[in-house]
Amino acid sequence: MKFIIDNWMLLAVALGSGALLVLPVLQGLMDAGLSPNVVVQLINKERALLVDVREESEFKSEHILNSQHVPLSELEARLPQVHKNKATPLVLVCASGIRSAKAVQIAKKLGYQEAHSLSGGLKSWKEVNLPTEGLAA
């Protein structure tokens, strides 16, 4: 207890710097992505490209109309071939929005600053009756 009282400033600095290190991680987790309606606007106005990062079987079963397929495990290697113009918006899609949030981090690391996640994934897309294709569509 004496150590804490004698070194309160040192402890305050340590806690403050720790909080500043964790803040970007928490902000990344809170980025919920774009709603389906905003994604449709991006597609229509800015020619955004949709990239589905689910596994092949999931993609074949059902996917958003005209979306490209690049599994999350291959995204870093294949995204530059699929989407060459880094200035054009990129919307990453998965089943629920969790994998696509990880994919956004990978895309931004590759230089795609206009990379976004579809909030709620394919599930939210279907909830507002937007078009899909595949075996289950």
C-alpha cells in the first residue's frame, strides 16, 4: 500500500498509457459497418464493389447479387487482383458481419481506405428483401 501512495503519479501514467493503447482496438470493435441501404447507395452512386469473404460452400448456397467471392483466408493474397482501384469503395460481406469486420482491417492494411463492412452481413441484407442469388435464393 505504501508503494501505491508513494508512486501514485507513476501508476496514473501507466494506467493512462494503457488506456490509450487499448482505445484503438475498442474503436475498431465498435465500428458496426454500413447498413444495407447505405451499401445500395454506395453501389449506385460510387460503383462500390461487394466482396463476400465467406467460405465457398456458404457463397454457393446464397450470396448478394453480383458480389465477388474471396474467402477471408485468401483475402490478403487475392484482393488486389479482384479490386484493383483502391479509390473505389469496397464493401466486405459475410454471414453476420464478424468476418467482414476482420476483412476490413486486412483491406485497409493493403491500402483500401474506402473499405467497409456490411453491418449484420447477409442476414441484414435479406431482412430488407434485397436481391440474392445461389441455391437458397
